[in-house]
Amino acid sequence: MVDLQELLFFADTTLDIGAFRDYCPNGLQVEGRSEVQRLVSGVSACRDLIEQAVELEADAILVHHGYFWKGENGRITGIKRERIRRLLSADISLIAYHLPLDAHPALGNNAQLGQRLGFDVQGSFGGVGGPDLALMGGIDSLLTSSELGARIGERLGREPQHVGSGPETIRSVGWCSGAAQSYIEQAAALGLDAFISGEISEQTVHIAREAGIHYFAAGHHATERYGVQALGAALAENFALEHHFVDIDNPV
Ligand SMILES: [Zn+2]
């Protein structure tokens, strides 16, 4: 059992949230009960995740994608009202970490994704007015594009989409979880053989072809499942909490 504020101070500090210019508030987004014993984590604070947290009698939910995004309609109506009503009525806190959880060198989505895919980190790029988010490095074995695609599919449990072309043997890779397809040009300018992100846009295909780089869209959800799990495990260990990761299926 830990005091909510103590848990937040630890997580906010560990992730250095003040260093980022983000599109949403990081840390506590909806306040629930003041003590936490059971923590449920998930990628996005959708209704299904909240329902599972209620069923598991969670005290707090930890996510990568929370609420209150810059530019969205701020009114608490419709779907947003339903989600927040459910949280408040169950007295469950919503804690969200976005860019700071992409970037953390050990717990972050990109550090965790690199580990899972067998990449070693040699540098970073792609900051948005704050620390870099994307990572670059080498692979633990030389792979062709189809072998790399197969490895991504196997290790993330979702088939990636491969576009563009580059060297037959891939020696250097860049990667950034989520909707970071626009970093492909920076990856190409750095001379990387391949770039991996979550989503893909129509224009990504042309840029990959013209820049001569392999691009893999590995899934926004699939690439962002690992940061919350690592952070949840770190919080569980530090404060002797119960932590359950709940994976709500999302094909995108
Ligand atoms: Zn995301």
C-alpha cells in the first residue's frame, strides 16, 4: 500500500516529466482514492480497460494514452463523460505518461522495444522540443528485410507492413513506437538501413521508396505495450504493489 502522492512523485521524477513539451498532462489525470495497493496498466484508457480495472478492484490505472489532448474538445460529454464517470464512481485514479514514457532510457517504450527486437542502442534522434524519442543502433545478427519483418511479427505478435527498399542486408536500424512515421526522413538522413514505427501514412510509402530505406509499420498498439508494463513492474517492486497489465486488443 502506498500513498498516491508518493507513487506519483516517484513516477514523475523517474520519468523526468518536466523535461518534455507534451500534448497532454503527464502524471495524475483523474484523482481517485488516496492509497494504492492494486495497479492496473494498459496502453490506452479506453472503456474496456476501465471496466477490467473495476472488475480487478484496482486503485489506480496506469496508461500511455490518457485524456485531455491538446486541441481536443475540452467538454466532458459523450464518450469522455462515460469514461470519467466510471473512474470517479469507482474511485480509481487515472495516471498517464506519454512522451516521457516513450523516451525513458530503461523503462521507455523505445528502450523496451529495442530490447525485444534484439537492437542495441547507439544513439537517438527525433525530439519534439525536448529529449529525443527515437533510437538507433545495430541488430544482433545480419538480417534481410523479410527476416527482419518475420522477427518483428514473431516478437510483437502482429505482422508488420513493409514498404520501401534499402540495402539487402540490414545492419543499422532506427525505431520509434506509435505514430512516429514522420521521423522516417530523419532516419534516412542518418543513413540508417531501416526504420520501424507503429503507424504508416500514404506519404510514408513514397518517402521510403525515394529515400532508399526499409520502413516497417509494426502497429501503434503493438509497439507501445512494453513501456507501461516496465513502469508498472518498477512501481510494483518499489512499493510492494500488485500490478496487472491488461492488453485490450487493438489491430492498429
Ligand atoms: Zn502512442
